[in-house]
Amino acid sequence: MSTAANPPALALIVDDEADIRELVELTLMRMGLRTQAAGDLAQARELLATQSIDFCITDMRLPDGLGLELVREYSGKLPIAVITAYGNAEMAVESLKAGAFDFVSKPVDLGMLRKLVDSALKLRAPPAPAPIAAPASAAATPARAETAADGDSGGLLGEATAIQQLRALVERLARSQAPVHIAGESGTGKELTARLIHAKSPRGSGPFVAVNCGAIPSELMESEFFGHRKGSFTGASKDKTGLFQAAEGGTLFLDEVADLPLHMQVKLLRAVQERAVRPVGADSELPVNVRIISATHKSLTELVARGAFRQDLYYRLNVIEVRTPALRERREDIPLLATAILKRLAAANGLGKPPGLDRSALELLSGYSFPGNVRELENTLERAITLSDGARITAEDLQLRPCLPTEGSAEPTTAPPGPATARPAGLPVVGGGALDAHVEELEKQAIREALEKTRWNKTKAAELLGMSFRSLRYRIKKLGIE
């Protein structure tokens, strides 16, 4: 209930059709809002200049201009939604790109209108902290290494210009409902960026459902995304809720969206455009209130040019594009990130005070190109903790190796010369995850041999391996050595 100190929100409805104005006014008044109405841009500008408007909804075409003019003039000052003609997807996308909070199509769906207004009015106060939804399917993406950089900067730690610009963009995007596409190399924090946009938005109290589009078998995609009805196909023993319904009122994060097959791209396009889904075996569509954020490390424009990704879906998902910078583009942040990661790893594994990085290690890290970005930095430091004496990490402990060229990288990605880059005798030249797996096998073998020689006396085995007892104990647990 409102009080004199906290009066009901004031909404402005701008439309030249009296019956639409009356319908929207009546709906908002039943929601407890105060309303003002205008029939053209001139009246709307006068009301916006003289009254404290909390929310505005405007028709696209008005007698003296386009509603987009109001969007451009007041974007960032208050949420403005646009009423577009039915099926005019291009105009809806244009309004979102201009800065509209959201759009609603004619004939106006009152249920969708209420949800839209509720979301817009949450911008009057800071959003409540959001619990992240549990994975909705086996394809849901787990928390990943880029979250290791969480800090006091809203989860995107660093002082480089690129990361400061990204943090500022996240703040702006949180005030919109527009679909966002996040482009960037693997390990640069695309999911972390999506989670921050969600958490800072009016949808922050709703679910955040993340799905890896490349992890769902093609034949199960429609059921996973839209759900199914009992008996709709062999094995459908009960009704299943899809990812869109699981994300109702929140955000659906489509990771590696470029991996969607063309037949699924068509179905996803309809769901995004119509804001409705049809479960497999259902007779009718169900309305959904979901914000879409997508991401991929591939170039969607190149895929569109090759015919591997639908152009119409590209334009609907890529209303606003965000690029997460590669770690080599913000080398000055590496010491800060490394310190934060070491602190987190030490706390997570009960190591007490985290080891520090000596000068040689810092220089080596700062000169390395990190094709795997923040995720690779974390893996490197996790290995170095094990190999260190527990107090200081040296260049030798890092064991940085020459790496393969990074996709989209114009600069060489070899580690700077030094003892840490030398390849151990007998170690095959392999790249990426295969090399990491091989190194882990070598570590397992060395630790087992030391334990067997010392009859499983961990203290003596640690001395034999030249590492601290604490580091050995951590590595035994990490590698799953029985």
C-alpha cells in the first residue's frame, strides 16, 4: 500500500487511439498506478517536462512523429515501452536498439502488459539479490572458471579500460529487456557477464537458467527448450517443463548458440518473436516472459554469410552486442586477477594463507598470451600451488608451455622464453585439454611412485617430490589418488 512518502507510480500512456489509451489506463489503474494520457508527441513532452513520470508506454506511430523520438530523448531517464503493430518484428527490434525498455504488440495482451509494467517499476529501487536457479537440464552450464575473478567490482575484476567499459555497459543493459548477444573467446567471462546483467536487472529476483546449446542431442532439443506433454512420443511418461518455462520471469542464457542446428533455429526464432512456446504434443502455445541472453566464441556474422545461422534469428538475438575482452588485451590486470584467484583457491582447499607470486612468476604471467584467457590463468595457478613450496610461486612452478594460435588472435601466443617454457623430455606436443590431461597423468604417476617408495608415508613422499606436505595432500585429493 502506498503512503504520502511513497505515492503510487505515475505512468504515461501515449497513443492517438482513445480506446487503446482507455484500455491501458484501466489496466494500470487496477494495478494501483496513477496514470496520465497523451494523444501525440507534443502533449507527451509537456507532461514529461512538468510531472515526475515513473514509466511511459507509447505507440510507435503518432500524429506528429514516431514514439521512437521519446525513446531516444528519455532513454536512461525512465523506462519506456513501445506498442508496435502485430508481426512488425523489425520495428520492435529498432525500438529496443534505440533504448526502449521493452515492447508490446497490438492487440495488446493485458497479461504481458502487467508483467512488463511490473518489471519496469522495479527499476525505481535497486533489485534484490538474485538466487541463481538450479540447472534446468543436463545441458545447463556449471559455474565456470571465469567466476574466479569475482571481486568488489560487481564480479568483473580489473582496472583496464576494456573491463571498465564492460562494467559500465552491464549497468546500462540491466535497465533494458532487450536481447543481448555476448561475443568473446572461450574463458573470457561470457556467462559471468550474462549473470551480472541478470542480477542487476529488474529480473534479478527471478531465475537465471543457463544452457549449453552444443550439449543437447539434436533429437531432444525441442523437448528440452519447450517441454512436452505426456505420451507425445515414446518415453514421454509424464509432462516435462522446458527451459523457457523454467526461466519464466527471469533470464534464459543460451551459451554457444552458434551450435544450434538450423531446424531448431526456426523454432527458437518463433519463440523469441511471439514470446510463446508450444510444448511437444500440446494443442496451443503458452505465453512466456523471458529475457534472452546468448553467447558464443564463434563469429555469428561469418556463420550467417555461410548460411549456417539464420539471418532473421541473428537480428533478433543480436539487438545489443557485448564483447568480453581477451586476457592478452588487458595484461595490466593479470597481477590483480592472479592474487584474487590464489586467494580463492587457498580458501576453497583449506590451505590457509595463499602463496605469493615472486617477481619472475609475475613477469612470466604478464608476458604470456593466455589463449584460454582467465580460465587458463586459473588452471595454471591451481597447478602452480601444487608444485610450489606453499609460500611462494616461482616461474618454474607455473610450467607455462608454448601454446597453439588463438582463434581470432593476430599476435603470436607463445610463452616468453625461460626455463618454465621448456618441454619435459618425452612429453608429446599436443594442445589444449589433451596436454593438460597428459600432464595430470604424469603428476599422478609421479605421486603414486613416491607414495609406493615411502610405503604411503605422505610426509616422506612430499620430501621426495620436493613439495610441502600440504600441497601433496591437496594434489592427492584433486587428482583422486586412492
